[in-house]
Amino acid sequence: MEKHAAELLLQRMLGNTTATFREGQWEAIDAVVNQRRKLLVVQRTGWGKSAVYFIASKIFRDRGAGPTIIISPLLALMRNQVAAAERLGITAETLNSTNREEWQRISDKLLQGEVDCLLVSPERLANQDFIETVLYPIADRIGLLVVDEAHCISDWGHDFRPDYRRILDILRQLPANTPVLGTTATANNRVVEDIRQQLGDIVIQRGTLARESLALDALVLGEQSSRLAWLATVIPQFSKSGIVYTLTTRDADLVAEWLRTNGISAFAYYSGVTCEGAEDSNTAREYLEQALLANKIKVLVATTALGMGFDKPDLGFVIHYQMPGSIVGYYQQVGRAGRAIDSAVGILLCGGEDRAIHKFFRESAFPAEAQIHEILNVLSENDGLTLRGIEQRTNLRYGQIEKALKLLVAENPSPVVYTEKLWRRTIVSFSPDHERINHLMNQRKNELADVESYITTKECKMQFLRRALDEPSAERCGKCSSCLQHPLLSPDIDSGLLHAANLFIKHADLPLNLNKQVASGAFTQYGFKGNLPAGLQGSTGRVLSRWGDSGWGKQVAQEKKNGAIQ
């Protein structure tokens, strides 16, 4: 395949007869198509990684090769990419958590050779039935394997996902000359080397990480009320729409509601979010994404659920309400702004609660050893259980069980297996790798310390980010607060708005929903099982404050310290 012929496919895909390859795109296509190499592409978001693997897929299929398998965690990206593939005449299908009713039909089409590209979520790789009945039968016919967001495969990555470890099992089943394409926008040298060790003899292609249109700044505003008041002041000054990132879903709801009370069109976005007219959370998220893309709303207040696949070229600002956990993650999120406009702003706000939230994230990242053994013991005593079945037989929450099983199934060999829609114990023994866990915990602490250094540095902000991501030739940007030697936006806070924000937080209580089901084995003397009788169910309570928050939270913390509250 020559460059000119591939460029015609690019023009067809984009609907633009004058389109040409960006620097590195043809070289990537040539490496996987003509040289049949394993290639890791490290290029900033918006560079066009999907164009590379769709054009390569089209070429392989026209040559009579089997389907391309694209492993991607990005539901938003999957929706966009199916449409892009269709413009190339590619039949693309997706297997993910939103289309379970379609899984069998799509699997049948794949086995019959009627699918050119299959986009599959990494969670499907934990399903042994899917591996054995769908992937393994076509392993010797796969034309190209694409690992999207390849940094997720690395322990060292900011977004490590245990399901990605299953990719290594798939690679072992492929012919040795099967081309593999890994793509990521966020990988430093340590992550790249880890990926290289896992995927084998792999070529690395790196591009520049500069964001010419993006001006950066960081402000320390410890109180939530100060940050809320500041947001209500500055957001109306932006002509474009944007994103405010929060660490928790509760804060996403809080910030969005506060902005709406100040006349700003803002909505929360996170996994599980609902909105009027949407039948489920996935529909709600798609609706909110489209509303922002069409500039029908001013702000999405989002957790990391608005992740790697979201692309709005004219996004005008990205503000972090709280400190992110790593430089890599921050670069990826703030880099959503200004992709196709001349000027955009990225502001990182640092709050007093940030470190405590990240400490909680670190400590809850790995299941406790006792929890793991409780799950394994229950599975040993039963011939296959669903997640709900495990929940009924343990003193663990559904989410805790799900997290533990994801880690266990990623072990090789694994002490558990998922088959015939049930989790089963294998003969493989298990003991946690405490050294590795401690190592990763310390790494997360170091990553947060890097973010704190970014906040306080007098060095060029963009240069700091690029060097932290191992781009040694990074030059000064000339437009960040450090280069200009003054804040991009005034840090001053209107006293009236600050007072209103404090009152808002004091009255922003949360519903406290009590369980309606009896725990397995509890209250057996009363004959209760399953749902409590309606007359015995507790009514919804209210959470009046969160520990240490502005509003009542600090007062409650102080009163407890003084001994007034036990």
C-alpha cells in the first residue's frame, strides 16, 4: 500500500478531498500494514489515532484479512467511531455494557466473517465464554489487534485497569506475525517501557505534547465556598463552553446545582448519572455529551467518567475544582480544551479536602486481603455463583466484590473463572503481592506530589507538564501564568457570592437512603427474607454535612475535637 492510496481513504473517511496525513500518521499505517510490526503510538489527543487503525483495517480487509479487534474502554469513543468507520465502508460493531441484548447477534456475525471491526470493552475479556467461543476461534484470522488507551495495561499508568491484563492471554493465541497497534496520549518513559515488556518487540512512535492554544494557571482556594464563588464569577466571562472536573459525584452534583442557581447552564456528568427523559444512565450520558458538543449547555461538571474518548474541538476551558491525582491524568483532561480554536484556558484549583479524598482513593484501590479470602472461600463452597449470589453469602457490598473479582481474574493463572454467567473457584492458590501493592501505593503518592509541584512551580506550566511526561525538548509556552508573571484570571472573590456559597453549602444536604432488603441470615426469628415489609422500611434520612466541608462540616469537626460530639 502506497501513501497516496492510503491518503485517498483518509479523504473518504473525513469527507474532505483535500485532507492530508498529519505528521506520523502515514508512518504508523506503514509500520502495521506493510511491515506488520507491533507499534505503540504516543500522540496527543486529537492527533487522529483512530484514523490510523481504521484506514489500516480497511486495507487489511480489502486484502482478504480477518477482522480488526479494537479493545477500548471508551463508550463515547465507540459511538463516534462506528460512524467514522461506516464512511470508509467498514462494518463496525461494538460489544460493551450498553448493548447486552445484541451480544449474541454480533458474535454470530463476527464468526461468519461479516464484521470488519469489532470494538470491545476490556471487561468482556474477563468473560471466559466470550474468549473461548468468539475470540479464540478467529485468533488465526485476526488482521489487526488494536489496544486503545494502552497505558491502561501498565501498573505504572495513572489509569491501570486489571481487565487489560487479559490482553496478554489473547496475544499468546495470535500468530507471531499479527500486527498490533497500541495507542495512547499519556505515557511517560516508565509506562512505555512497561508496555514494551508486556507486548514484546514493539516500535515506539512519539509526537510532541505541546498545546499551542492552551494557557494554564493554578490557584489555591482551600474552602469549597471560595471555589464556588470564583467559578460563578469567571465562567460567565468565557465565550465558549467548557468542563469543570471534580473528584467525586457528590461534588459534581453540588457544583452543577450551584452554577445553575447563578444562572449558568450546567449539568453533572458521571457514571450512573440520570436526567429527565433518559431511560438509563448510558442514555443520559450520551444526551449530556451531545448537549455540550452542540453548545446547548455552558458547562459539564464531570468526574473522570467524561474520559479519554470525548472530543469537542472548540472547548474553551477546562477547570479542575479539585486537584487531580497525577500529571498524566491532568494533561489528558486539560488537553481537551483548545484543540481547534486559537485560545483556551486550563485552570487547576486546589482545595483543602483534596489530599483526604486522594488518600481514600489510594486506600480503597485494592481490596483487603480478608475480603478476597472471604470471596474465594464462598466460591469454594459453591458450584458457581453470580455477583448477587456472592453478595448474599458474604458481608461485602456489590462494588467491593466486583472490584476484587476484577483483580483476581487478571491474575495469570487466575484463582477464579467466569463461565456460563457464573463465577467459579479454580485450583489456583492465591496470596496478595504485598510488595507490589505497597510499591503502587507509594507511586500514587509520588504522582500526587508531582501535581502539587505543578501548582506551586514558577516554571512554565506547559513546559513542566511536557517534561513530566518525558519530553525533554519542551520549550516555554509564553502564555501561562508563569510566563506572563500574573494570573490568567483574577483570584479575587466577590464577598456577596462568597456569603451565598456558604449558605448554599449549609443547605445542600444529601438524601440518606436506607436498605430495603434484609441481609442474608439476619432477623431469621422474624421470618424476614428479601425486602422488608413496607411498614417496616425506614424513611429516607438527610445528611446535613460532610466532615470538614465548608458550611456545617468544619463546625462539626471542631465540636467533635472539643468533645461536644461523641
